[in-house]
Amino acid sequence: MSRPVHVVRDRIDSFPTDEVGGFPVRPGRPFPFGATLVPGGVNFSLFSSAADALSLVLFRLGEREPFAELPFPESCRIGGVWAMTVFGLDYEHVEYGYRVQGPAQPRIGDRFDPSRVLTDPHARALSGRKVWATPPQPDDPFPHRARLTFDDFDWEGDTPVRCTHGDLVIYELHVRGYTRHPASDVTHPGTYAGLVEKIPYLKDLGVNCVELMPVFEFDEFDNDRVNPISGDRLMNYWGYSTLGFFAPKAGYAATGRYGMQRDEFKNLVKELHRAGIAVVLDVVFNHTAEGNENGPTIHFRGLDNRTYYMLTADGQYYNFSGTGNTLNCNHPIVRDYILSCLRYWASEYHVDGFRFDLAAILDRGEDGTPLKSPPLVEALSYDPLLRDCILIAEAWDAGGLYQVGTFPDYQRWSEWNGRYRDVLRRFLKGDPGTVGELATRQVGSPDLYRHRGAHASINFVTCHDGFTLADLVSYNDKHNEENGEDNRDGTDDNSSWNCGAEGPSDDPQVRSLRLRQMKNAMALLLTSQGIPMICAGDEVARTQRGNNNAYCHDGPLNWFDWSLLDENQELFRFVRACLAFRAEHPQLRSSEHPCGEDRDDVGLPDVSWHGAEAWQPDWSAENRLLAVMRSSAGPNGPDHIYLAANAHWEPQDLSLPELPGECRWHRFADTSAAAPADVSQPGAEPILADQHQITIGPRSLLILVGRPLPAPDPTALRSIR
Amino acid sequence: MKLRTRTVGTVAVISLSGELDGRSTLDGDQVLDLIPRQGRALLDFTDVSYLNSRSLRILLLVYRHAQASGSQVALVGLSERLRSVLLAVGFLSFFVVAADVATGVALLTNSPEASATA
């Protein structure tokens, strides 16, 4: 290209053929849907199965009333697709929507409403919430307008992170909450750009994948409640209520006010990739922000209600999501919509994978019945553009469908392993009858994923939904009073234990036990087979003051307080060492479940179970001690790991299994020891003086590594002689 | 948008001024015409408080074209707002940036690349 700003008009279809509403137009191209910049104009394309008429409504940037409304001529319709190219638009300063006419017969599901201007469901950028928490215009009849966008970006050769899924360590975070706190010390707090500044921290910690809570455009004001204690308005802070499935959240961009959120998000992805960190998006396809019959008409409801939503025979909304409506995921049109959306994010934004919120809904047919072979899940599994993307299901929904271990996986999907979370929590608090199941979870849940491999299991102790790790060991009960629902919201099934005092405590014993319990949880998580997921901030004991459903708080309750990094350096150091340990031991990241045989010819079976006595596990209900030994051929020779977890309140003496050959036990971690002896750097673990016996402290974890003694230094030998 | 040019030493200093956050857009052709091939140029934004997103893209294109034709280009006089936007979207690292014209001229004149092309 010799010059940058040519308008190429060397195609015979780049000239108008008609005039509508004073604008030159021509019949458009039906694909792609949405608004696409074409030579000299903009191609608008939209589908509706039952619309009678459609018009394009054009606004000047920020103006309340439209400056033009262009009815689509009949010549611009092919089947159910309306497509028109409009020339001469000042696309930097235009916002648009659609007015759709059709039958209003709610009893059979049609809810067309030509009095409203609809948002383009394929909009690649939305205005209206350009700056986070800027109050919306009162009574704005059309608050979420689509913008026209450029798709160019200088990726500088970026490619998706191509690593084995099993090597991932996922770190779940909220874009705004991660750097919004004043202690974050970034140039652009609470934004994509702010997150870029924290990449060195992520590298230092040792995670290699961020899972971003929803970044599709949503309305943070989609919450009418008030904090009964502070009187503050509550927000839709988490964002699990999508407005624009193709549009990144503008309010998370420092440049959102200038319409550059797309570039800012792409730069975030590019910089994360440059650091070797993959990007997984938490996506919400189970419902939309339109709610039930009483909710706002934003796009799908007024465009094609019967197609996009699961409806009862009398036209009411099924509510398997618990939020008022349920997206009709397995309808062919909706399936294509979701597929094209994910393809778009994978190709245009280079994201590496997706975590599907309430994914069991993706398995339901149009009447809500679970399908054995859901077409959407199958299509996603085999899609060529998504081939390298990790697909993660939250394999349950609010309608009671629980599919952990049974989600239709097509050998492609991983699942948030809720059973891992539950048993690990119960074991840690000392519940009886948990040792057997913990053993199964520790080796990648072969009972659930025998044919899929351990990587199907996303292991976690905490996530955004529920207690933080610090709160898990500080509260017996949820404390959601500030959510404005009299503490009724949020789960009551937390399997938490406060270690002797509810909430903050100055008691040194309580504080010490809480720290140990957090170390125990992290050590178990990061030595389990499967893909571990850490909830951001748990590595520095972030608290939400006992709130286990903090979806609505935009404030310090949810923001990552970076001063905790200094305050809780001991925990951070421990977690970082555990992540380094995981990276050093490939057998912990293997997809293959162990079988109890010496497959690598290292002198010991790949897994063996132990109790207080070596080779004698105790599976009885009252036992609270689990010891496991893992053996395989590592990159530097035989690799033996012995892990003992004691959830009992008394210490126990353990006899250690004997190692073959010249291998000796070295101590990597002992959570009962005071720092810095609680953990070592991998490769620098001190050798145990007693190779046969060791005492494990109360409610503690012990991790040993068996490796050959270093070869004698010939120089030293000469000097002895 | 208005463009004014002068020469300082061996560097062409192109000063931009005018409203670039309304309907006006940076004219890439015009700017590119003023950058000497295989020479050195400073784009001075002292009188430009903001560029709209389209202008930023054009600026990046101009910069790439200039580089491709062997020219050395630096930006000076970026307002805090403009610098902040460029930083947030990752464009800032693409450019050689100097605080003022004198520094920019010195930077271009003394850079190894500049010496190589001089």
C-alpha cells in the first residue's frame, strides 16, 4: 500500500444503487451479521425469523434523538436476513440500532415492539457504559447503542499460547477488582491497561493462565438493591448478565471513553501472551440481561424472542439460569450465534479458551430436557477455529442439572470439579469419612474422568463464587447482610471452619492455624493431578469479610488490596514455592491417571497409599490422615514424591516408605514448621536426617521428594586424601 | 488539522495543530508527503491535545510507512492525555518519543539508526 487512507472503489459493488432516507444504499451482503466496514460504506446485516419490517436507526455520537431512520427495502431481504450497505456515514461518530416490526403475541412467544430501538446482538462495541459507574441518562430510551469499529490491530506476530492444557495453572480474576484498589499502584486502575502492569507479578507468582470474569459488555447498574448498612447503591459488579456478546466491556478500559476498548483489550492479550500467559474468558451463554417478562427489551426479545429463548407452551420464560430467562442454546440459530461469537473472540482477540458459566444449560433442548448429544456442545468441540482452545464447563445449572463427571465432553471439555472442591474443604476442616474420596481427587478423579484423563478436572478450592480462601478458614457462616437480602442469598453449604473464632481475630493461635490451613489447601491443590485454579488474591489471604456472594460490591470488599502482599508475604512465598514445585514435577501434570504399577521402571509403583505405617493406608471413616507416594521417571531421573496430609488435631508419627537405590527423602514442605522452614525452593530441599520416621504436626501437610544423593565432588575427595 | 514544517539541523520538524477529536481526522497522505525518504522527521503534537481513534490508527500507519521507506521518525509534545491513551492501548511502545523538539532532534541525530542512514 502506498498511502494509508485510500477509499478503494475498484469494485462494481462499491457504489450505491438506491437512496433511502437521504442516504445512498445498495442491497448488502448477508454475511457476516452485524455492521462491517466495506469500501465507502457500512454493511448492516441482521436476522429475524418472523420480523415484518426492519429499519436502521442512526444516531450521532451521544445525541439522544436519532438523525436518520432507514427502512430496509424489500430488495435488501434474503430469507430472514436483512442486509443493506449504507454509504457516506461518518462512522467514527455514528451509533446505531434497529427498529423491528412483527407480531406482538406473547402467548405464543412473539414480543416484537417497534416502539423500541434494539441493540445489534452482533455489535462489536457498545456505548452507554463507556466509563464505569458513570450514571446513565435518566429515561434514556436507547442506552446501549452499537458503535462501528475497525478490526485492525498490530499484533506484532502474536499467536495464542500453545501449551499443553495440563501445564496450565489458572488464575481467576476480575479485571476491575484486580487493580482498582489504591494500593495497586498502577497508572490506569481497574482497567485492562492496569492489568498489563501486573503481568510481572503473575510471572513471579508462577501462574500461566488468567481466567477473566465476564468481559463481554454488561450494565453495572443492572441492580436495584441498596446496601442496607452503608446506604450505597449496589451494582452488577461481577457482570454475569451480558448485553453485548461481541463487545468487550468498555468500562474496563482506560480508553473506553474514546471508544478504544477493543485495542486496549487486544493489547492486554498481546502482553499476556508475550509473558507466556494464556487468556481464558468466562462466558455467559445461559441467559442474557433481558431477564423475564418484566425485564427490559434490549435485543433478542424484540428481535426474535421465540428463537433465542426457551419458552413454555404459553410463551413464558424457562428459568434454568435462576436469572429470569434461559438462552435457547441448542436452537440452530442460537447455536450458530454462540459459535460465531466464540470464533470471533478466538480469532479477533486471540483468546486461548473459554469457561462456560452454568454450562449444563448448553445441554438442554428447547423444552429444557437434557440432551445426550447436544448439538451446540458437539459443534464447539469440533470447530476448526476453536481446536486449540481450552473449553471448560461449569457443569451444573440453577435448574438442578448437575453434570460433574458426565458433561458431554467429546474428549474436548474440562469441568470445574465441584466434587474436588467439596471434599477438599471437608477434609481440611476435619470431617470424618473424607480420606478415601480425597485420595481419588488427588490423582485426577479417575472415577469421574477415567476415559477423559486427568486434565478434564479443573481442581479448585475457591472461586469468585463463595468464600475466599482466607474466609474459608475464618468464618463458619456466610455474612451477606450488605447484599440487601437479609443474608438469604449465597449458599449455606460452604464446608468452612473458622478455626476457633468467627471473623477477624487477634488470637495468635487462631491466626496461626488459619495460615496453616491456607497453606494446607494450597499445597493439596497444587500437588493434585488435574488443572489447578487459584482465585486471585487467595495467595495473599484476601478477605471479603465473610461475604460469599459478593457479586454486587464495587469497593474494597471486592478489590484486591495489594498491601496484603507485604502483610502476608509468608503465604505468598509458600504458594509461589508450591507453583514452582508443580512445574518441576511433570507427573503432577500428567493427563494419565496412575494405575498402581511401576510403569516407568523406577522401582516403585506410580501411586501407592500409606498411613501412619508405610504401605498401610487407613480408609476408615474416623481416620483423618492420608499419605500418598507418587513415582515416575522425571526429566532428571527417578522422581518420587511423598505427601502426607493430617487433618487430625493431634500430631502423628509416620513411618516412611523406603526409597530404591541411592535415593533419599528430602523435605519440600512442612506446614507445621515456622517460616522459612515451612517450604523450600524446588531442588534445594534439605535431606531428612531420619529416613525412616517423621512426625507430622496437627492439621498439617508434609511433602517430601526422593532423589539420588548428589555425586561426590571429586575435588573434595582429592583434598580428603 | 494544520501542518507546519521547518528544518532543524538535518531533521524535518512537522508541527500539527487543530481539532482532531471532532470530525477532523489526521490526513496520513499529507503527513507522509512531508517526511523525507530515508531522512529524519519529528512529528510535533504540542498543539494537539487529543487524537480520535481513527487518527491514532493513521498515525501508526504513517509511522510504519516511514520506517519502511527508511525514514527515522520520532514524536514530541504528546499531551498527558494523548500519552495516556497511547500507553493504555499499547501504541506508545511502537514510537520513539521525546519530550520536546530539541530532545527529539538530538535523539534522531545521535541514534545509531540515524547515523547509519545519515
